[in-house]
Amino acid sequence: MSHYPRAAFIKSANALAQFVPDKGTEVAFAGRSNAGKSSAINVLVNRRQFARTSKTPGRTQLVNFFALTSTERLVDLPGYGFARVSQKMRDHWADLMADYFETRASLRGMFLIVDIRRQLTEFDRQMLGYAGTVGLPTHVLLTKADKLKRGQAATALLEVGRELGDTATVQLFSAQSRLGEAEARDKLEEFLKLEQ
């Protein structure tokens, strides 16, 4: 049973003018290609293939808007850090992200999806920078935590938490074992309910 039975794809956008109307509340999901962003979204909504997963990194190259309820949205941002993307595409993506973060009054929070085995990359720090400039609360999901031994995962959590300081909250997560699912969904709900 989905936690958001009315959840549905709305549209993909490749430019500011194509974004959905800036009403209600929305939470953005960002992350490096292949960090498990689509899988995390599918677990939180509790629907398989809600956000399409792919074996090919870099498939999400548009801003994808999903309705969760009549007034709440989830926004899947383009996966970044994929080597086979041209410089022109990277520049367009940077402009698109700047437009998104600077113009969306309905944006209440961001989930940053980070592969626990890589920890924070320069691209992740750039996304944290975007969020910081607009005062956006951010929650980091250290995905694929099932791939590490428990002690290694705990150490990684500690290290990332230390680097983030008070700029973001962080937790362990695994789409495979559903580790951290309830905690992450609670954070999503908390962001969606935040007042402007």
C-alpha cells in the first residue's frame, strides 16, 4: 500500500518556463548519478518504478515533478557528476538548478542522496551550497548502507555528520533492506508541512 495513494507524475521540465505552478509545498531530491535517488523515492512513496530506476547512470536529466497530494509535490532533480555529459549540458544543468532554487517559493526542503561508499563529493557540496544560499533545510540520505558492515556504516555516518555540522541532518538508508525508511519518510513529511 502506497503512503501516497494519489501520487502521480505531473511533468518533466527543461527550463524555468516549464516548471509547474509555484503553489502548495514541494521537496526536492538531488544526488549524484547512480547514488540511488530513484530507488529512495520509490521506497518513500512505497511504489515500485514510481521514479524510474536505470542501470545507466545519468538518466534523470530533466526536473521531474510528482504530485504526492493535491497540494504537495516531490521534485526529482537531474542526476549530476556523470562523465559522459557534455560541458554545454553541464552549464545548462547549472543554470536550471540556479533557476529552480532561486525561484521556487513552494520549496520547503531538499533530500541529498549520497552513496555511503563515496561519501560527500564536490557535486554534493555544490548542492549543499545551493541550498545554503536560499536557507533551505537539507537532509542527507547515505544510501546503499547495506553494502557496508555495520561498524563501517556507523563510521561513515559519523564522518559525514562531522563534515556537515549544522548545515544538514544525515541518516543511514538502504532501498534494498529498507533501513531508515520510517525516519526518512518522517523527515519528508516534516519538510512538506513547513510554513514559508
